Amino acid sequence: MSESQNKNPKPIEIFAMATDPIYIGTGGYTIGRVDNTIVRDPITNIPKIPGSSLAGTWRYYVVLETLKDIKDYQPEWEDIKNSEGDTVGKKLEKFNWNNKQPDGWRGFAGNQVMKITCAGQDNIPQEELANSPYATDKNGKTGHCGHCIVCKGFGFSKKDISWQGQLFFSDLNILFFPVFTVRGTKWITTVSNLREIGLEEDEPSKNKIKTKKGDERHLNLGWLHLEVEGTHRFCNEIEFENFILTPDDVIIVPKSLFSHIINSNLEVRTSVSIDPITGAAKEGALFTSEAIPRGTIFYGNIRIFDKSSFAQAEEKLQPLPSIKELENALMDSKHYYESLGIGGMTTRGFGRLKIMLI
Ligand SMILES: [Zn+2]
């Protein structure tokens, strides 16, 4: 492998399936009859999971996964003294695992100073990197430690150094979207979606669709009634543990219809705001929310960069996690998407995803 290939590795592909409806809000815009709208691609108008949401949740999940195992390990600190010999601060002297260093990425040198606050917004962005593992804000809260695999992998910004990180998440776009038909639930996709995953297919004619059998003549996709033009060549199976998407489940629709069908088959729920004090429904507090339905299959990628040459130039950043360590950290923490999920309204049964990395 040449050096340039090594520095810009092949991205890791992500396939994800919504096992709950997914709600990632835009923050209070109302469109039509929906109060809580979801994030969409500005050009195609198709809902998506933004890469920033993925990065934010995964950051948190790697922290959870690490802290489970390392809470018993303590780093060694060295006091920083002024010329009078008074202690004016602390410096991390060495990462001492006391001869019981966890295996693999969990044993990465800086993980000993990881805290739950390495996820989320940094409470102490104005600290110097050397003080960051123990420094607190005026409320006593720690922030990004700047040393652990999460801070180095996902990035951090301090008074003396800003580090972009080594992990870059694309958006998760809808690859297959479930719709009701008289023949049961089918998953629609487009020729350009399939090209994203390396499959070639011919575009159906205007307002016509392609199925595996190709002999249904007409088929309803939700409310839409469309002519079946013929067969498609899609012959792969996409497997998520106990769910398998088969070629028979797949319908190829023209690109011009994809967004329309998705947007008219989103899950729309009406809820009532509850007054937290009385426990009763607030008057006039009925609101509607839309969500990407369960069964939707998404596709995206993660790029992991080996930045060891940057770290050599900037001694404070050493050591950096390897590509393999970061890959394993993501792999071992993705199970949290199946319990804690992504996006909003997770306490109302939204947000869970099954993630597959390839
Ligand atoms: Zn950290």
C-alpha cells in the first residue's frame, strides 16, 4: 500500500436500519400541518440523518463504552510549582495503568483521564490542553479532557490547540424506504441510490416502476398507483440480524418520484404536551411531529484519517490513536444505537437504529 493510500483509507460503509421511527428535528419550523419537522437534504428534500448527529451520538457512545471498563484506573499527576514552591496546578505525568491495562483501544494511553464530559459540548474550551483533564468550569464541571481516544478521534478545541479529529461522518441517506402495497410492505429505492452502493441498474420510464417479478401490471405505493414496467436486476440481500431485505422486497422508482413518495409516507404523530407540575394535558398543547418510519434503511460512510505526521509536528498531541483502534472503538460502541438511539423523542419510543459497518 502506498503512503497516500494509507493516509486516506477506504471509507467504512454504514448500513443502518430504523427499528423505531427516527425523529431528528429542525428546531421549531412548521411546514403545512406538521409542527415538528425533520431535517431534510436542501436539494432533494429527502429526510436524512445528518453526519453531525451521528458524530455527536457516537462520541457519547464511545465514552460510555470506555468508562464501563476503565473506572478503576487512576492516572498519576505531578504538581506544578511556582518559584516559591507553591503548587499552582497539576500536570499529567504519565499514563500508569498499574499493570492492568485494558486490551485494545480501551487501553489507549489517554483513556485514563476520560470523563463523561468528553462527550457533549466542552465546558472548559479556554483551558490549556495540559490542564484539561482535571480543570472545571465555575459550576465544577469538567470538559473535554483532550487526551482520550474520544477527544483525539472526534476532535477538541482548547486555548493553546485546536484539533479537528480523525473521524469524519457522512450524512446517512435513505437507501430503501418502506411503503405499504397490496402485496405487503415493499422498499422503494432509485437507480442513483443503488449506484452509491456499487450496483448498476437502468432508470425506469417516467411514472413507472420496476419490481423483481415485473408482472404485477400495477402496484400501489401508499396512495400512488403506478404501472409496473418490468423487472430489475437487484439480486442482493441486506441482512440485519433477524431482518433480511430480499430482492423481492425491492421496488425501483424514478428519481423524480422518490422524494414525493417518501414525504407522503412519513410517520406523522399527534401528541399532547403534559404540564410537568399538574401532570395533566396543557390546554391547546396538541402538536404533530413527523418521523422517518421504522424499517427505513440508510447508507453512509465514515472516514478515518491517520494523522500521525501532524502529531509529530505538534508534540502535545502524542500519542494519537491508530486507524484500527478508532475503527474498533466505533464497532464496539455501535450497540448503543439499539438501546439509546439517535435524535429526539427517544423517551416516546423513537430513535433506535441497528448499525452495520463494512
Ligand atoms: Zn477526553
